[in-house]
Amino acid sequence: MSVKQLEALIPYLFLLGILYVFILRPQQKRQKERNNLMSSLAVGSQVVTIGGLHGTVTAVEGQTVTIAVDGNTKLTFEKSAISRVVPQA
């Protein structure tokens, strides 16, 4: 490759670097945090679903989670439907 061709590649390499730093790396960080959340779900955890439903985890089986929401009402969700774990006060 000639020097001119290498010089023409510099802006593209710069854009790839920007793409990685501002888009790909933060996405990887969010995915890692999400995986940690899914693996930390345990019976007794207070959670909020992606639909805004608040409840307490009563069972974790494979990819499903059962949540008690009010009295004897229990609902089963996919783990991916859990938005966040509410910190214990």
C-alpha cells in the first residue's frame, strides 16, 4: 500500500475507535450488569418487572421467576422480564 492509501484509512480507523468507545463498550458494560442481575436473583429479593409490577421472588427455576405480588397472588415471569432488584432498606 502506498502512503496515500494509508493516509486515507486514518479517518476510518478513527471512526471505528470512536464507535467502540462510545457505543460498543458501554453496551458490553450494560450487558455484563444485566447478566449479574439475572444470576443474583434469589428467593426473597424485591424486584420490579419491565411492566412496573413490584413483588417478592418466591421461586427461581431455570429461566423463570415466580413473584408474589399481593397475598396469595403469584405470577411467573421470564428472568428477562425483571427490570431491577430493589435494594433492601
